[in-house]
Amino acid sequence: GSEKEAVRLSNDTEYGLSASVYTQDIAKGTRVAKQVKAGQVGINDWPLAIAPAKCPWSGMKGSGFGYHSGMDGWRQFSVPKSLVCASKL
């Protein structure tokens, strides 16, 4: 099948936690991986097996919300706030 069909089949699911793309052409694998709707996509391997510990772990669609690990994981526990003061101190 075509590259377009592979992406369509991969994304035709209610889940999107993890995916893998296997190919001898790394440029094509990267192009396809960028189109796959999953939180982690491995090229020629399973993402969990090769991802650094500080790499964010997330899911898409019905595979959950939020992030784990890395700076993105810590950001979910904080709320940014702006303080603006019109007068001079």
C-alpha cells in the first residue's frame, strides 16, 4: 500500500498512546511518524524501549490526557500567573 494509506490506517483508531514505523528509508519513516496521531512514535523500534527517561510521555485521543516525565510532565502541576502593577514602587 501507499504511504498515505499507511497513515490513514494508523490514525483510524480511537486510541493513540504509542506507535512504531518500520522502514529501511529513515526519511520516509520520519515523514510518516510525524503524521501518525500518537503520543510516542518510534522509528524501527518501540518508543518505550529507546526513549530517554526525560522524554515526555503522553497519549492522544482515547489514550489519556496529560503528560508524564520531562519538563512537560512537571508543567501540568503548575499554573502560570501574570502579576501586573501600574504604579511604581
